[in-house]
Amino acid sequence: VRGDIDRIWASARADARGEALFVEPAGDVLGATWHRWAPHGLSPDLPAGPFDTVVLRVPRGREALAVLVELSASRLRPSGCLRVWGGNDEGIRGAGRALLPWFAQVETGEARGHGRVVVGRAPRAGARSQLLDFAVPVEVRAGALRAVVHSVPGLFAHARLDAGSALLAEALGPARERWLDFGCGAGMLGALRGGDWTGVDADTWAVAVARATHPDRVVVLGDRTLPRPAVGGWDRVVSNPPLHRGGADDDAVVSWLVDASPAVLAPDGEVVVVLPRRVPFRAMASARYREVDVVASDDAYRVWRARGAHPASLSLEEPTSASSPARRDARRSTAG
Ligand SMILES: C[S@@+](CC[C@H](N)C(=O)[O-])C[C@H]1O[C@@H](n2cnc3c(N)ncnc32)[C@H](O)[C@@H]1O
């Protein structure tokens, strides 16, 4: 409920004492800020501090909350305080448990409509301070393909290969082409398929972890960004694309990918995506591509291939170049 969120945010912010860090603020603030996702997010790690207060909007998912609470504890002065806020439907009610390992004193503050602020005082020593301190090696398999990658709690499909990604990797096999992985996450498809690939993702955590696994590959931080290869176009744009915004299903990024991809493909290039069976990809892609086929499927997913972009589609978007200065800066600031 929007009015409730405004009231909880006002309450979380009101008692922020001294030097404050606002993690995913819901409005303008005086103080340091941090965002996980591009375009606002630039680095996987919180600013160095130390801070007197960290004000943290409860993130989606318990694993991400546990990581952010520990990272926040590492940035606080011994007298500092963490204020976690959010709506009941965002998971604030169970948030106090995530504070117990890292704060000697945890108070469940007053409820404000359908939400509340949970406060942790007296941070304990020993909290991990960098995202990559949480990285664990994970072995993933798809058919005959096998790889070891890093993952951190709070990433999409942490420590396992998503079933859709497994179907996609198996359908495509080892890479012989030059390809782009849009929404690359921890870089699992790149690890399984190999070859000459570039990754792009909007999540600073995913990009940091993918770069740690693949120091020899370019992994771009970007929101709805399709980097170009240095010369020509991609033979393939491959994706297990995001389909949720908030809690709701949302095909907007898939539609955008259909519209933007023709401009970055080689003349005989193709887009290959895995989607839940409910997503009407043929209807979405037919206006841009002459051929749209299912190349693999199971009970839950279809792997679609679209090729032969209509000439009118080629100039629709102006995607960013993989070798542009903006890309190099984003990479530097996110590598940490
Ligand atoms: C379904 S996951 C697939 C992750 C990875 N390819 C895998 O197989 O494990 C979708 C990915 O898209 C990323 N993403 C979400 N919104 C995005 C956007 N607007 N632009 C780029 N990437 C986005 C997410 O961070 C996530 O890593």
C-alpha cells in the first residue's frame, strides 16, 4: 500500500542519527546512498563508512537480507544502528531474525500501517565486508556440459542451475559462435557453453560474481543494455530473461529484447531465449523476425529461436557499444 510505504520510509528515515547510509532509499536523502541494480547501482559493495546509521529497505528474499545485514554491520561504528524497514508484503515481519547474528540488541519497532521498522544496535565484530567474501564455488551440469562457477546468496538461482537455463544450455551445446548472454547472472551459461562471449546484467552482485568466475571475459553492468561486439554483430544473443517485476509477472524486458536485438546481430545472427510455456514469444517476435521456432521444450519451458530480422527492425534502437568508455567505466567501478 503506497501510503503505508511512504509512512514507514518517513519513520525509518526520521531517526537516522549522525553519518547515515541509505540502502535502496525510497526518496531523496541527505547522506550516502547505495543501490544494487543499474542504472542507479554502480558497485556491489556498500560505501566504506564508518556510519552511525544504516537505513536499509528490506530486499526481496531472505538470502539477500542476510547478506545486506552482515555487510551493513561491517560498515557501522560500535555505537551504530541499523534500521531495516519495509511492508509486511515485502517480508519485514521476519526480518528481525536476520539481525540477531550481527546485533547484540534487536528491537521490532512500532508498526506503521502494513509495515514497520526493525532496529539493530551494538553491531558485533567479524562481519564480512565485501560481497565477494560470500562467494562459494558451485558445480553445475546441463546434459554433457559441466562447469564450476562462483555464486553468492541472494543471486538468481543461487548455488544451482535454473531449470530453464539448463534446457537452454543443453539445446545450444558448446559455443562455436560469438555470442552475448543478456541477463547473464553469475555467468553460468558462459561457463557451460564457453567460446567467445560477453555478458550483461543489471545486478551489480551478478556482474561482480560473473567477473570473478570469468576474469578473461567482458561482463557489462547495464539495465536493458545490449553491448555490441568490437566489430560487426553477434552471431547469437542468448538469454534466460527476467520475467518478474516486484512480485508480478512482467514480459516488458522480453518485448524490449525482441525490439532491440536486431540492431546488434550479424546479418545471419539469431536470438535464442528460454521462456516459461505461458509466454507467447511467437506473437511477440513475429513483427521483428521472419522465422520464429521452438528448438527445445519440456513440461515447463520452451527454447525459442528467432532469426531473419526484418530490415525495418534494424534501426529501432541504438544499443551501447561493448567497447564504449561508459562500458569501461562501469566495469571498473563494479569490479571493486
Ligand atoms: C532468469 S535470470 C537468468 C540468470 C542467468 N542467465 C542464469 O541462467 O542463471 C535473469 C537475469 O536478468 C537480470 N536482469 C533483470 N533485469 C534486467 C535488466 N533490466 N537488464 C539486464 N539484466 C536484467 C537479473 O539480474 C538476472 O540475473
